[in-house]
Amino acid sequence: QVQLVESGGGLVQAGGSLRLSCAASGRTFSYSNMGWFRQAPGKEREFVAAIRRGSDVTTYADSVKGRFTISRDNAKNTVYLQMNSLKPEDTALYYCAAAVLGTYTYWGQGTQVTVSS
């Protein structure tokens, strides 16, 4: 089992920055990817970023490329999402997820990010 806990969300002004954290516990060795997703009210959940276990290869949604950076601290079993140049369109509930055998199986409860204009 893998448990994920997100933190770092909040209210920021457009153009500002936030860093989200996702602390993982349990059988963290079993996952292949760690990813960030987001969902705004009335909208479909969308992929934001992911980092591959082992290779550290990262992928990003086109909407956040150049602004967001995903990283990890293996010693802390924590994944981060550094968000810069935030826009009101980035407002959403952000979820951390862990993939097993290519499928995102474990999810955190989410942390709210609100960007004011």
C-alpha cells in the first residue's frame, strides 16, 4: 500500500509561486511513476506533470511547460511541484498520484490552489 499526503496549496496572486509537496509512505518501491493532476470545479481532472522512478524522466502538460517543475527527494520519499508564473487558470484542487504497472493506483486527498487576478 502507498499513502500520499499533499501540502503547500494556498491563495496566491497571479504571477506568484507555490511549491506543492507530496509525502509518500508505505510500499513506495512498488510504484513506477509519481504524478500531479488537477481538477477545477465542473471540470475534468487533467494531467499536470509526472516523474519516472529510476530514470527521473519528467513529463508535463503543455499548459504548464516552462512554468511548473516536478522533482523528488528520495531520502524523504517526497515529490514536489514548483509552480511559477501562476495564472488564474491554474486554480484547481491538485492531486498527487502514484502509478503501479503503468496505472495510477494511489491518490492523495488533494490540496487547493487558488490564483487571484
